[in-house]
Amino acid sequence: MNVSSGLAAELLNRDYHADANATPASDTLLINEQSRLRESKGERIVKFGFGQSPFPVYGPAVEALAEHAASKAYLPVQGLPALREQVAAFHRELDGTDWKAERVLIGPGSKLLLFALIKALPAAEILIPAPAWVSYAPQARLAGQTAVKLAASFETRWQITPEQLEAHCREGGSRPRLLILNAPGNPTGLSPEADSQQALAEVARRHGVIVLADEIYGPLDHDGSHRAFALDYPEGTVTTSGLSKWCGAGGWRLGVMHVPEALGNEIFSRLLGIASETWSSVASPVQEAACVAYRVTPELTEYLDRQRAWLGLIGHWCATRLQAAGIRTHLPDGGFYLFPDFEAHREGLARRGITTSAELTARLLAETGVALLPGSAFGCDPAQLTVRLAYVDFDGETLLAHQPQRHDDPLALPALSKVRDGIQAIVEWLP
Ligand SMILES: Cc1ncc(COP(=O)(O)O)c(C=O)c1O
């Protein structure tokens, strides 16, 4: 063993278990790697594991990116002023919220913006529903904050309830609280009902809980009825979004955050401090292209409408097929995920030696070639037989060329054959 590898091993042994910074790679990336490996051996894998938009990036934004390829200057830490104006106008128009350009921060993906907010708070409790997106809890730990899980259930459509938040806040403790909400949700595809959201906002207001509304799938609400949390709690809601989902541009790394004036200047200058000491600014050609992506035009509206229509149709088709096979699944509200629950098949699965969601997804991948993520990756009890299904293994470019026809059997299209086969394979595999 050479000196440096000996040192590295010693460092790892000493620090791994005690060190919050020693966070393993996320489960979503690992399943993608496994699927790729099996595909490289010639297997046909249906990739329902990784949540990446299958649609091409919005054309006018691609052209703008090419046009600005030679832009090389560092831009202001907060983001290009013209882009911040455009982003604020976009959200005012789509969501009816009161976004102000001077309170918008542009970052390299909303993921880092979320992390910056969690890091910027003084010692805080970060309240995270279960299930929730895989990165919130590791981010809270990396930031040295305390993550608190609030478990939701199928019956509440995987939403935490106002009563649950009230009960938690009554338990006391003087630390500031940040509640992370995500609608339409990853992994659930669901949004709260308007009245439950209002009631939750009321509890948050009463107890001074700041809400981080991760609304990155908002523009992909299937019937365009996304209700921003900031409408119900404008003074206490920090909202994040970005180009990764509705614009199909995850790899461009552009996220946006709005911090209401009512939360004060201290938090905003802390965020700017973190930004300036870490990412400095988002790539200048990407910000120029984002100015075009965020301009609401008839072309952009059609681009969004088509994605929503296809996603609504496909999500509905998948959910009803699973329901018919006794796998309870909510019809999705938006985005591209379902969160099926195999509880009704528990006995039959147990006879095959499957008692956890991780065993369920491992066996499904091995025996049917369908990749899914276990509910446990999203904070659920490992014995709960839930999985996340991302219905995105289709040819988005072909679909985006036209609006779906309601009377067609959409899943008969060759562009959707993998989704159809994947659902069929799950259903046929059931005990
Ligand atoms: C719920 C949720 N929030 C945030 C993100 C991060 O997105 P970004 O690409 O803007 O960092 C994702 C990406 O998968 C997500 O699903």
C-alpha cells in the first residue's frame, strides 16, 4: 500500500460514520448506473427509475444558447438582471404569485439553491415529509441541520396534514423551523387539495414556520392548475424552480429561487454570501438562453401544453393499469411520477421472499428488466411496499411533434412501447 492510499483509508475509517459530510451517492443515480450496466450487456431495460425529462429542450432556448456560446464574462452573483426580471414575470403570469426580480436568485440548479437556504439558516429543524425527494435529508445533514421526518400515508395522498404540523409545532423547541414541500411531488406526482394547502399554510403562519416550496414540476401540472404555496402564505414561502423539468434542460444547471421581502434582508444576504463563495455565478450562455426560455410566448405555451397533455395521458394510463391489477395508485396531478403501493400483494410477495420495497425493486429489475426505485429511498419505512415509477422511458421528441388525440389508444404508439411493456411486465410478474 502506498502512503497516500494508506492515508486515504485511515481518513475514511476514522471519519465515515461520524461525519455528516460523508454522504453516499444518491439512490436515484445508483439505479441508473445499474440499469446502464445491464443494458450494456444487451438486456432490454425499461427505465422507470431515473426522473429525467424525455422531452427535448425548448427550441428557441437552444438557439439562444448557441448564439451566446462565446459569452464568457462572469455574471453578477445574484444572476443577470434581465433574467431575474423575466423569471419573476414568468411566475407572476403562470402562478399569479408576487415574485419580485430583486428577490430572485439564480443558481446552478435548484438543488444547490435548496442547499444554500438550508445552510443559511441558523441552527434549525428541517421538517421533511416522507415520502419526499431523496436529497432533502442528506442536504440537511450536510448543512449541519437537524432533519425531522413527518410521515404521510396513502390515505392522505402522501401529504402531511395541518394536524400533523400543528402537533409537531406544539411539542415545543425554540429552533426556527423550515418545512419542505414539493408539489407536484417527486416521488408521488401529487399536489395537495386547495383547502388542505390553505389549512397547512395557516398552521405554518401561526407557528412562524418558513416553507420551502419546491415547485420545480409546477409548470408540468397536467391540467395547468398548479397552486403555488406562496399564494396561501406569501410572507413565509421561499419558492424554488428551474429549467430542469418543464424545459427539459436538467444538464444546463439553471435553477431559480424567490425569497419574499417579508423574510428580511439578513437571509437574502446570507444566500448571496454562500453563492459568491461557492458557485460565483451560473454559466453566462446558459443565463442568456434562460432569458429566452422564460419569455412567455404562444410557442412556449404550446410547448408546455403538449408536454402536460402527454404526461397526463401516460400517467393516467399507467395508474389505471396498475389499479386494475390491485396495486393501489393515485392518479397523478403533475410531473412524471407515480407512487404505487403493492400492499395488497404482501402475502404473495412474502412467499417469494420479498418483504421490503428494496427487495421488491431488486427482484423486479432482475426478473422483468423494469427499473424502479424503492419507497425506502424516499424516507418511507423499508417494510412499506411502495415504489417510485417515473413514466419517462419514451421518445419525447416524437411525441412533442403533435398534441395527443383523446380518442386514440395512445400507448399503441411505437414511441410509447417501452412504457406499455414495462407496465405490462410488472402486472404479469405479480403473484
Ligand atoms: C423534487 C426535486 N427538486 C429538485 C430537483 C433538482 O433539480 P435541479 O436540476 O434544478 O437541481 C429535482 C431533480 O430531480 C427534483 O426532483
